[in-house]
Amino acid sequence: MPCRILKLDREKQTLLAMLEERRASGLPGNGGESVETGVKAILEDIRQNGLDALLKYSRKFDCATFTEEQLRVSAEAVREASASVDPRDLDIIAEACGNIREFHEAQKEKSWFITRPGGFILGQKVDPVAGAGLYVPGGREGNTPLVSSLLMAAVPARVAGVGRIAVVTPPRKDGSVNPYILAAAGLLGITEIYACGGPWAVAALAFGAGPIKPVDVIAGPGNIWVATAKRLLIGQVGIDMLAGPSEVAIWAAGSGGSGCGRGARPEFAAADMLAQAEHDCLSSALCITDSEELARAVREELRKQLADLPRRDIAAESLRRFGAIVLVDRQREAVDLINSIAPEHLELMCGNPWEIMPQITGAGAIFMDAHSPEALGDYYAGPNHVLPTMGTARFASALSVQTFCKRTSVISAGRGLDQGSISAVARLARLEKLEGHARSVEMRARAF
């Protein structure tokens, strides 16, 4: 069978052990010493040797004949790519871009100020970072363009007001970039595009290399090498998050309906599990249900739908290692389990999703009812699909406009700095044995 059925009351430890094994395998930094050692060497090489090192790695791993002239994609190449793409696809990309923009516009923060009696003015100033670097994976040597990854990073950066956006993406074997990536960049008005990928591209964004100038924030998904590079560069640059392989948990109610007066539909649950499982052998797909009949039906649907799935070998391995149909006795157990594992994607296939949703404290994104498949959020709905994984949704959030902004506190005391405030600050400073602090504020009293 393609997926095990576990009864939570008897086999919870089996489930937790499975999830812990996946966490140990999938998080950046858990790829073994060889990955970290290799990435560190690449980062240092780029830092010291810049463009020469960047071209060396591009030739070694992507295009053997890669030249410096191919590194920055020309405006003409973007125009040609846009002209070569099916207009119907361009229209869909533009629609998705509009949906994503509308959602992220609602996230924008404003600077704010408050006043206190006596003249104090306090506040917070919100500014975009000056430059953002966006990593767009190549996807099977450029043959499966991850357009959605570009949209999900570029649109919030644009909405935030970032002045400079640099995109890096691995070249194909001939040194070119997939026309769909370039066409999407053209729609977004992005003109700084580089044909380079891997940890050397991430390092170039952090340190600079030839025409690639350093940025302030690096965002976008990538493999374990790319993710490890981002982790090692924290402090040199800001990053969006450290994300592992994709995951979904589905609460499939055996009764109470899926919005249609009936229980969750097993074919929907199976299809959405496979949509995650086909990503990667380390992906995880869980279906949580209170019905043994539904559990068996979902497993049978997985078997049937897996048979003609193009990526069935990957999906089958994912389900074997990190997939499960989990039987619980009641809804409360399902909610507790969901909050403890904090899945990247959560689907609520039940008749009362809006009653359950407030109880969910650990999830990257929540998809309400059987008519809201996770794939809708991946491409088109508007919320960001770059989400926390591996249980980090307990404390982390999706990539957002805030990823590309910084907040600066503003303090203006003016004549509000009276003797009472001065005495309070000086006393606290002396409690910490910092006499210089105390004298600094006391000096102001003598100046009035």
C-alpha cells in the first residue's frame, strides 16, 4: 500500500519518530558536514575572488561554455522571451501577479508616532531595504520554470518599495534562462537578472561579484545547498527564512460535511496529498481523520491516482517514508495534533472550518473547506506560498512585505526630559553600574 494508516492513541510515537527523522534529514544544517563544508568553501571563494569564482562554478555545474557576457540577461533577451511565450500564459501570469499584489498591499505598514505630556514624541519609522536579491530555482535544468517562486518573492518586494531588485536563477545547459522566467520578470518590471544559481549565486548577492552588487535581503527557495548558504550568511544579509521540503496536513472529517452536507471526499484528500508528495522524496503528506472507512478510502484513492502520476516514483517514496493517514477519535485530538506538528500547509476538509480555524495556532497557511486546495495558494489566490516548514510555523510566518522592510524607533524628548525622567534614568543606570549612562542624562538637567 502507498501509505500507512496509524491510530493516534496506539501509534503516536511512530508518527512522531517519522516526523523527527524527516526534520533531521530536511532542515538546512542537517545535510551533513560535507554540505556545510562545501558551502563554506564556495562562500569564501566568492568573497575573495568574486566574478572569477562565480564563472568557475557556473561552468562546472551549469554550462561548460558559460561566459561573462552571458551572466547578466539583456533587456533584448527579456523582450524576445516575452514575445515567445504563449499570450494566454502571459495573461494568467499577469492575473496571478495582480492577485498576489492585492493581498500584499494589505500588509503594508505605516510609520507611526505617539506623544506624551511634556513634549515627548515617540514612534516607529518603516522603510524598505535598499536592495533585495531573489533566488529563483532552475527546476530540472531550466525545463520546469518556477514562475510562481519569482512572483511570490518579487511582488512583496515591489509592494514594500524596494528600490533595487536583483534576480538570480541557474542557466540552462546552453547558458540561457527559461523564457517564462524572463517573461514574468518583464511583467514585474525587473531589469536586473543574472544567469547564475547555486550557493555561489547566493554568495554573489551577499558579497558582490562582478556586475552583481551586494543586497540587503535574500529571499526565495532552493535546495539544501542554497538553503545552507543562506543560513551561513545570516548577519551578512537578511534572509526570508530557512525552509525545508514541502508538507501538508489535511483534517478530513468523516462526518459533518465538506461544505456539501457530507463527509470529506477521499479523492480530494488523496489528490492534495499527492500534490505535496510529488515535490520531493522528503516531502510530507498527512491526512488526519476520525473515520476508519474514510481512511481506507483515501488509501485506495492514493493507490489509484498514483498509478498514472508522472512523478509517481518521487511521490510513492515520499508517502512511504513521510506520509500517513492518522486516525483520531475526535476533532479536538486532530486540532491538538495539528498545533503540535505545525504544518506548512493545513487543509480543513470539514463542514465547520471557520469554527476550527481560530483554534489553529500552528500552521503556515490554512485552506478552508474542500474547495480550497493547497495548489490554489501555490500559484494564484494571492497569499504567499513561501511558508515556514518543519514545525517552525509555531513561531515563524510566511514571506511578506515585512520581509523587505526595516523598522526604526524614533525618540524625541525635547522639553519632556524633566527632572523626574532624568532621575529615573540615572537611578536605573547606576543599578547596572553604568555611571557614564547616568552622567550622560544628568548633564541635560544642567543645560536647561
